[in-house]
Amino acid sequence: MTRKKPAVEWPFIHFGSGMEEDGTFKPNAKIPLKVYNAEEAQEITWMLDKKVISRDKDLYYKITTGGTLKAHIRWKDGSEEMLIKKIIISE
């Protein structure tokens, strides 16, 4: 199977099917914790409102509350980068 290359070269977070059409999430939705274009990352630490979170064995995280999701990337060359997404839970 051939994988399609992302349209951009910089790292990004994409939630895919877990998000509602209006950009919100249902309570207890599972979202993928993946940074695309981060093959050269040494480490990626995920945080939700300053609390470190982790993925399950399928690389997903169950959202129980809204907040600010951050992916702190440490690159092999020693540089660091932060990607930020706002998580809003629908009623």
C-alpha cells in the first residue's frame, strides 16, 4: 500500500475522524496523538492544560475535558518546537 505524502513539509497535528463538523469533540471522544512530518523527532511530549498525557496502545487519547493540547517536540539536533491545538467539548 502506498501512503500519500502530506501536502506540507512542516510538522502538524491532524485529528481526522474524531472531530465533529463544527470542530468540537463529543465527550469521551478518542483522538489520535500524532504529529505528522516529525520523523526526525527525538521525543514528543503531549500535554493537556499543563498536565502530561499519554496515548493508549492504539496511539489515541480519550478526551474527557476541553482545554489546550500541546505537542512539545524535541528534535534530534537539540532544537525544540511546540504545536498547539484548542480542544472544545460539544454539549
